[in-house]
Amino acid sequence: MAKKDGNELTGLAKLAYKPFGIAFGMLGGLLAGRVFGVIWKRLSHEDETPQPLSDDYSTREVLLAATLQGAVFGLIKTAVDRYGMKGVRRFLDAPRPASQRPAA
């Protein structure tokens, strides 16, 4: 069960964020794919990543690539979503909890 901190978008703000969230998700996925490709090329000195059903790679290589790909994807997608939400929040000027408001 997710803990609510009062910082979630509600109502109209949630509806307004929806198209941005979709765009950020696609951007995060594309960026993660590119970053993983670069990392894999440097680690393996090969142009292509191992495909799960390919006999050209060992099981160890395929599992290592899948693990690395999942970690890179998770990290980048989360970062893009978080910073995207922060930017949209600033744009929408959504009220922040008192603990996060700058001191006057």
C-alpha cells in the first residue's frame, strides 16, 4: 500500500498532467534504450545487444544484458518521471505542502 504524503496531484491537475506523463514515459523509454545500447557496446565491444532466443550468445550474456537493461530502464524512467512531474508542478503552480515551501 502506497503511503500518501499529501503531495499527489488531484482533480484537474491530474488530468492536465496526463499528456505530459505519456510524453515523458515515451521520452524515458527512448532515452533508456539509447543509454543501454551505449553501455552495452562499451562493455561487450559488440554493436547489438543479445536477444533472449538467439543461440549466438551464452545464457550468462543474455541474463546479464537483461539485468543491465532493466536497471538502466528503471533508473532513467524514474528520473524522467520525477523531474517531469516537478516541471509540470512548477508550470501548474500546484500548491506545495508547508514543509516544502520556501521560508519568507
